[in-house]
Amino acid sequence: MRRCGAFALLAVLLAAPVVHAQERADLVEEGRRAFVRNGCHGCHTVKRTGTPIARDLSHVGAKYRPEYLERWLRDPSYLRPSTHMPAIELTDADIRSIAAFLSAQQ
């Protein structure tokens, strides 16, 4: 009986990273859709998608953590008063998912 419980615990522990990785992949994909849905691609490019008016975000995740990107998306001028990026009305879910998408851009 004890051995069975140990195997069950081991199975749960080994499956946890897979579930977490899938949740992360789903969040990144939702962020990609939100990036397009909210018109971010109208100024920014990510890889070959978008318009090169503003900064190319293809590697932004290598420089900034998701928490910073979330703060930036909430109010860009708070972090950089001279920015040309306007504050965009985004839901908390959109902010979280877009930040995940951008942080995945390495």
C-alpha cells in the first residue's frame, strides 16, 4: 500500500512540469492572438508579422521579464515618460497573455 502511494506521488510530480508547460504554451498562444486582436501588430513586428513603425519585438523577451512587460503594457509612460507608445486599454487577461507572448520572444 505504501509503495502504491509513493508511485502515485512520483507520477504527480513528474506530470506537473508537463501541465505547467502546456499552460504556458496556451498562455503564449493567447498572447499572440491578443497582440493581433488589440492592434499591436499595426506598429510593431514580431518575426515577420506586423508593421515596422515602432520597435521590433522579435527578441524583447531576452531583455525584459514578464513582470516588466506587464507594467509597460499597463502604462508605458510610467516607465518611460518620453515614450511614443500610447496607453492602450487592455484587460488584465490581455496584459498577462501579451506579456507572456512577448517574453517568449527570445
